[in-house]
Amino acid sequence: MSLPLIDAAHLNKLRQYFESGDLAFDFENASEADKGEILDFLESLMDLAELADATATRLIFKDAYMEAAEGVNSDT
């Protein structure tokens, strides 16, 4: 199955960019407009990370959510 939007290589590039200090260097040496663009990108990335976390939680615990919605007590 091909999942074109699942691109682990791109995520790894971003991780390396952050971990290497290159992002910090680029930010420190950027114009004010570029600094704003970097900060906007990071804010969007953090928002996306929150959405990814919520989605993963929902997918992983789907059965538990379904039971809770149906009022099933999983402790008994």
C-alpha cells in the first residue's frame, strides 16, 4: 500500500536540521521576515504534532473509546 503523505525521510531531515543546530543558526542569521517565517513554521509544526498525538491516541485506543462511549465498564 502506497502512502504518499507518509514520508519518514522528510521527517528525518527535519529532525537532523533541528538536532544539528542548523535551524538555530539559520534563525540567528536570518532577516526579521525570515525569523517570522521560521517561527510560523515551528508553530504550525507544533500544532500538527498535537494533532498527530491526538490522532494516534484515538487510533490506538479506539476500542477503549468505543466501550466508554457505549458505557461498557472494562474493569469488571
